[in-house]
Amino acid sequence: MRGRPRLKISQEELDQVIRLHKMYQMARPGGQRALLTYRDLSGLTLAGCDLSDADLTGAVLSGANLAGANFNHGILFGCNLAKANLRGASLVRADLRGACLRGADLTNANLFDCDLRDGRLAVRDGQGNLATLPADVGTSELVGAILVNANLSRAKISGSQAMHTDFTDAVMRGCKLVRADMRHANLNGANLEGADLSGADLRNASLRGAVLTGAVTALTELGGADLTQALTDKTAGKSINELAQPLEALIRQHQRFVESGGVEGMRLDLTGYDLRTAPSLAGAHLTGLKAGNAVLYGLNLEGAWLQGAQLEGADLRYCKLTGADLRGANFTNALLNHADLRDANLGPLTITNDRTIDCRLDGASMRYVDLRRANLTRAIVGGADLTGANLTGALLVGTDLSAATLTGAQGLDH
């Protein structure tokens, strides 16, 4: 059976539909919900438009500019979005079943809880019977799509085709990927915490530095996959159960050590320990802590005192370090991707009147880190990767960013 023909509309007609939809959203007289079913919008511009709750069933949007558009709760069932620009678009809880996203750019897009499972379009024949349209049906297709740093948490992608798809740094917590074909996909740095990968095909995929804690991998094909430095449920390094005393007791001794200038207590050394099962360390007094190459992934360190801490090579991804005192801390080659460092102090630490220690971030991976209003005065960031970092309102007095990677960083004056 031939696919249903699409009605081509012009940019002017589309703009009018968008205006009426905005009036509809504001409950103004004359407003109309956008109904763009089976329309051909290929190559048109909807950038920045609010089409939340719109119905675009079966529409063709191939090559369209949808950057920053809002399709939250929208119906894009069976849409053709091949090679569309969806950078920064919001598709929260959108119905994308059976959609084609082949080669689409969804960098930084928000697809939280969206539905990308199989879909079928159907029409009634002359006798009133429903019949599917073979030209338009099938598995949701993400082949060759770019989903760098996209939010796919709780998204339903089971059974989809995602070969050679770029999921670098994507947040895919609780994502349903049952029987998904992800051969040769790039999942480097992706967060698949709690994802369901049952029966998924990940042969020859790259999962370098990916987070797989709590992920379901029953019958998952991983032949040839690169899992270098991937974080799984297996203890990474030494277990905190191997500590001579409970961590809380050791922290108290460390505090005495700091307050007494080393006369009492004992300095805390967590070098190489996996601290993921540790309790919240919010507000903890950890000045001068030694924790090189430790795994602190996802820990709550809000407001912690970490002046002069030795954290070189440590894994602090997704850590909450809001308002933490990090003056003079050493984060050389540490992982801080997606960490929350809002209002943190990464400035110099004064030792004596004529001696200070600058905070070291050289070689650190700080992709998509939140540094809003952080103090980075004189911080050493040579070779640091600040791709997509948010530096809005950050204090950068004497901070040389010339040798840092700043692709897509926000809040910098150019």
C-alpha cells in the first residue's frame, strides 16, 4: 500500500499556525491548537517556537530547523525528522514512536520520558478497515543521530535502531533500551545508571568512561565493546569496608588533626578508595584530605571544607559541590563532568602572608560542569576540558583559559 501523501505548506502558512497555537496556549479568542498532521514541513524553520502539545503525526520535518523548539507533550508519531536540527530542543514526554531521526542533530536536547518505541501509522480503507502504511511504519530510527549531552532519562527507546549513533555524555538514567540495536554507537561518558539494556546489541560500541551502575544487562551483546574505565556495580579500587575504622570516625579524627595542626588525630587518606556507598558528606570538614584516584561519583559534598585537598585523578562526576570551599585543592586530571560547583570557591589558599596555593584543574575533564558564580581566581586550567561548561557569573580574575577546551561553554564574554 502506498503511503499517505503529505501536504506541502509554506513558511508563511506555518508561521500563521504557530501564531494561532500561541493564542491557543494563552486561551485567547481565535486561538487554535497546531494540527500539522501529514504536512510536509521539510526545510522550514521552527527554531525557538513553542509547539508544546501540538499534533504533528506523520509530518515530514526532514532538514527542518527546530533548534531550541519546544515540543513537550507533543505528538510526533511517525514523523520524518531525518537530518533535522534539534539542537537544544525540548521533547519532554513527546510521542516519537516510529519516528525517523536518522542523522538528526539533538545535541543538548531534552528528551526526558519521551517515547521512541516502534510505531505504526494506519488509515481506513473504502470498507472502513484499518490498514497500516508500509512506507511510514516501523522501528524508531536513530541511526547516525547526534545526541551529545542529550537528556534521555526515562526515555523509552526499546527496539529502536541506533547504530553509529553518538550518545557522548548523554544522561540516560532509567532509559529503556530493551533489544535496541546500538552496534558501533558512541556512548563515551554516557550515564546509563539504572538503564534497562536487556537484549540490547552493543557489539563494537564504545562505552569508555560510561556509567553502568544499576544497569540491567541480561542477554546484552557486548562483543567487541570498549568498556575502558566504565563504572559498574563492581567496586572500583578499594572498598570502604577495608578501612580500619568506620568512615565517620576517621573524619572526626581528621578534623582533630586539622584543628590541632597535626598534633592530635590522624590525616584522612582515601587514596584509591571507592566511596560511592559512603553517606552524605555535605558540610564535612575535610581540609587537606588525600583522595587521589578515589571514586566519589555522585556524592553530596555541598558546602564541604576541602581546602588543599589532594584529589588528583579522582572521579567526581555528578558530585554536588555547591558552595564547597575548594581553595588550593588539586584536581589535576580529575573527572568533574556534570558536577555541580555553583558558588564553589576554587580560588587560591593563603598559607602564610607571602605564600598561597592556587587551585589546580589542569588536565581535568569538566565537561558540562556547572560553575555558575564560582570563584576561579588564578585557578590553573591548562589542558582542562570545559566543553559545555556553564561559567555564568564565575569570577575569573587571573585565570588563563587560553589552553583549556571551551567548546560550547556558556557565560564567557568574547
